[in-house]
Amino acid sequence: GDTLRFLKIAKHGHTVNRDHSVFISDYIDGMSAEATRRNYMLEVVSFEGQPISVIAESLAGAPISGVIALGTELSESDIRVIQGFGLPTVFIDTFYDVIDANFVDMNNEDAVHKALSRLHKQGFERIGFVASHVDTTNFRLRQDAFFKNMARLGLKVRETDVISVESTYDGAYNDTRSLLQGGISLAECYFCTNDVIAGGASISLNSMLYEESGWYRWLGSLSPSLAVFVTFSILPGVVCITIRITIGNTISAADIPP
């Protein structure tokens, strides 16, 4: 059969890295199964830290029938360059609304609304946002959706409740730890840009409770004395909201259906 090429592209590695290897592996497994079912061969080619020109040149004259490109770290101009070769192309995990291209991406606005609505129903009003200074389309869309949906729910956003951390697990851990050591005023709960950031941020908070007895007493004086880190994962047809609650020196986690 014909060959499809999957381009696993990590331009800077802040989001496409080993912390995110599980979801990329799931992409590949799904594409491989569907390609086989339709009598196609799936070829996986990885690019790490290489300019878009090198990636584009690899497509010139390639004996392939189509391209699926991981667009997580691609800019609008990158999309246009890859599109320029005229091969049937689909970009996954990104979206640009002014480019004539095929995109497959999650509905960020709806997913964020589901998460914030659930928190609001649980009685939370001071909801913070853990953003990332790493520039990706989905990160921007989720941050925009956070502000839109907070307004839709009639909730105010405090400027100090929007914090920014690195998008890797270790980076989110270290940046959150620095903020905590600086005496940041915690919101009642936080919506995190993605699961990796939520993991690093929540574990950082928990480690502070164990290692800094003074911080533990200070944190315990909050009303309510807890912090909730929320993230969401998307499966076909399912939105799963993961709640990590830190109370005292324990963390509980639960998957809450929409």
C-alpha cells in the first residue's frame, strides 16, 4: 500500500519531550492501527531542534502519499512552509483559524468551561490559572478560554492568581517552588494549562508542606487551608477532570466525570 509519514517535530522541546511521551505514543499507536486497517504504511520521522527548512526539505520528492505533522510547537509560518509542498497534510495538536489547512485539535474552550463549571459547582470562587510562558497555540487558547469562561460564570480573576511556569515537569516544579518560597498568596484552586504542569506544581506544593514547617503553618492559616490543582485529559468522546487536593500534608486525587 501507499505510505503516510508522521512528522514528530520538537522545535524547542518545551512541550514535545519525554514528559509528554505518553500522549505522543498514543497518537502513533492510533495512526498505525488506522493506517494498517486501510492498507497504508505509517512511517515515523523525528526532528528535534532542527529548523523548519530541514523538515520541509525532507518532504521534497519523498515517496509518500500524505503527511501527518505534530503541530504542537509549530508556528503559523511553519505550517505554511510544510503546506507549500502540496502533499495532502493534516496537522494535529494545534489550530490556526486563518490558515487554509487541515487541523485536528481538542475543543479548548469547551474543555476549560467544563472544568471551571465543575469547580464553581463545588463552591470555589477564587480560581487561579497556572499558565506557561512557553508559546504554543493550545496554551494560548486555554488561557484565553480561562478568562472567557470565568467571565461567563460571573467570577473575577485576580491578577496575582495568574502565574506562569515552565511547561516541563521539572520546570513547573522549580518555578512553583520559587513562587511559594516568595510568599505568594494562594487562590482556593488552580486550573493548570496541562497535566505535566499540574503534576509538577502540585508536587512542589506538597514538598513544601513536608520540608518547610514554617510554610506549613503559614499555609494552614489560609481559609480554606487547601489548594486544588486541576487539569484535564481528552480521550475520544470523554473529558476527564483530574482533581488534586492538598490539605495539610496529604494529597488526594480523583477523576471526576463531566
